[in-house]
Amino acid sequence: MKNFSMLFAAAALSVGAVHAQGTVNAICSTDQAWCEIAAQDFTRATGIRVAQSHKATGEAAAQLRAEAANPKTDIWWGGTGDPFIQAAEQGLIEPYRPAYLDDLHGWSVRQYAMTQNMVGGFYTSAMGFGFNTEVLKKKKLPEPKCWADLVKPEYKGEIEISHPATSGTAYTVIAGLVQMMGEDQAFDYLKKLHKNVSNYTRSGQAQAPNVAKGEVGIGVSFIFGFEKWRLQKYPVKTVAPCEGTPYEVGGISLIKGARNMASARRYYDFLMSPAGQGAGARGESFQFPANKTFKLDPRIPSMDGVRLMKYDFEKYGKAAERRRLLDRWTREVESLPR
């Protein structure tokens, strides 16, 4: 669809933003600043109030399962796509095929096709390491360049990663390593990594600020998350692992049985428009957006030079596969002493 932003603006003006025109109940799983800016801009444009909570993807999916018989959420957006795919498989998602698919990058369109239009591709980003150069220098530790580096004994207690039960980021790491190494070898690696982990956080968004502030030397998360802190002159550097790395296609979905479906569709369309997609960089959230019809913020890191693995979103997005890998991780890795 051409002139997406003009069409959305015209629709918004036809409603008027002076008087409230209803409510949409949302869960946002990307960076909180993007969540807040997008909601405020949408309400200002349409008058529709956004009642929005911020939750890690694992927690969001658990909430949707818990309220499946009586849905209270209308739309879920942001955060790595695997939990969205699992929610679709579990019958929690309402299909939606936007008219503006031609405005979106191919990787976003493939997400729609793979999920029968239940999950859209919202943004993409690569997994990697962020590290505090001052902390590493003070402790005389080399800068990590590869997955193999993180399991070296000298990094004991210096690495932070999120917990896969609550974080889609951590699940992407596990699923990616399984595909790159083979399952048994990947779990041997995760056991060695466990010895060096100082903390498993609830969300994959915690690593960047903790690294920037020197609370931990190295964080494993999506690379874009560290950019905000590097640009603010914190002693932060990032690297994409030399062996290759998994990546995410962030999700966006309407919830089956949503009480405010018409408003949810309007919020969805806004979030996929240049205005909604551009809100990310305004909030210093630097994922690569799905909509290709507007000029990118130059601070968004390029994917050039990143060795992306061939990630099987369909297989590793299934709920049974996620549960199986998480059960094995809990049984074989989390139970080990550190």
C-alpha cells in the first residue's frame, strides 16, 4: 500500500484526538521507552486510550495462556518472535493480514506466511555480546570475540544472561546454539557457560544497563540493546560472535477473543507504520524495523558483517520444542552449582 503514513494520518484525523474514542489493552515486550512513546503518539493521533503493560515475552505468553478463556488483552507487540509463534500454535492469536505487506521487508512477510498471518515480523536484530571495556581492562580480561571465549575459566562470574523461562532472548540463545553445534554439544557448552554466569535476569533487556554501569563485565543479549549506552559515552563495546549467531524477528499479534478488536487493529496498523516504527529510535531502541518505506535513523546498527546462522523459526518456534529444551536446560544446566 502506497503512502502508508498519509493514509494512517487521514484515518486518525477523521476520528479526532480531542475526545477519547475507546481503549485498547496491550502488552509490549520491547524496550519500555518505545512502548511508552508509541502508545502516547497513537493516543494523540486517534484519541484511543492505550492501557499497556510491559512484560518479558515469556511472562506475556504465560499471561495470555492464563486468561485464554476470558481474554483481557487485545494486542501484544515487540520482543522476540518465538513466544508469539508458540502462542499462535496454542490458539491464542487472531489472524490478521495487513493490506500493506508490500511496505514490509521480506523477513517480516515470511513471518506472516509461516504463521498463517497470526504473527507479523515487527523488527529484526542479531544476538551478540556487550562488554564494559573499563571493567575488563581493570580485571585484565581480554575482549570476547567468539562463543568459545565465554566458557574460558577467566570469565567466571563476569557474564550475565537472561533466564530462558521468562525471556525469549535467552531461549533464542539456547535454540541457536543447538542448531549451530548440535544438541548434546550445545548443552555441554551451556553447562560450561553456567559456571561463568553471575546472574540470570528476568528479561533480556537487563544486560545492557548492567554492563554499561559496570555491574557486570559481559552481557549476552541482542546487540542493538547496547547501542543506547555506547552512544551515551558509556565504556561499552559490542561484538557478533565469530562462529555465527542467531537472530530474532520480533513479533506483533492480535489476541483471539479481544474485546476491543477494532481499536487493536488501528493500534497494530499504527505500530507497523513509519510513525510507529520510527518511535523505536526516538526512544533509543535501535532494532532494524520491518517497514521499509521511511528513512532509517542512522544510529541503528547495520547487520553488515554479522555472520547470521540459518535459524529455523518454524521448528524452534513450536511450544513443544521450547518446552523440551527448557526442561532439559532446567534439569541439566540450572541445577548445577556455580
